[in-house]
Amino acid sequence: MRQNTQDARAGRLFDSELRVLQVLWQHGDMPARDIAAILGEQVGWGKTTTYTVIKKCLDKGVVQRIEPNFVCRALLTQEQAGRQEAGALIDRLYQGRADRLVAALLGGDRLSADEIAGLRRLIEELPDDAAVE
């Protein structure tokens, strides 16, 4: 069974918080006003909504505020967020069993031959100490 490796600093991220992080991952550090402009175009958020979500990201410790100009920096990488979200999905739907998630993916004809080969390589390259008890 998989151990819960969710990043305690971030907790569960909401879709809105992931949107802010996605802008930062794509564009790098940027002023909050620029994030608001981008999300205003992408999803129709107003400035107040964007700043509220940025504040939640700051409170969770996944975004850092740098002065002057309220520049935002992602403190959580896309890879860390992906592991966290995958872990939450495994816990929620598969009782902590990652093998059941993989089985669901394989059984649903959602993986190409190249993707399956890539998974095989990843499994073969796992270090001996990667298994959890």
C-alpha cells in the first residue's frame, strides 16, 4: 500500500490555485497584476478574484511574494504538484494502491504502445529503495 507522501506545506490544492501556479510555471516570476491580466483573459477572472486566490497560495506556502511590485514566485514545482495530486487520487479512489491506478489506466485503452514502453522503463529504473512498506 502506498504511503501518504502529500506535501504537508501545500495541503490539497484547488483548481483555482493550480491555475495561478500554472501561469507561474509557464511564465516564471511575475507581478500579481500580470497574473490577474492573464487569468482575466484565460478564464474571465477579475482582479479581486485573482488576488484572493494568490493570497490563498501565499497562505499555503506554494507561492512567495517578493517586493517591490508584489512579484509572485512558485515555491511548488509542477512535478511536486503532480505527485501530490496523483497521491491524493490514489488515496481517494484506490485505497492508496498505485498498482490499481495503473491497472485502471491499462485496462481503459488510454495508453499507447510508446507510453507502455516508457512505463516499463520507469519501473526498471526504479532504485531498490523506492518501494514502501
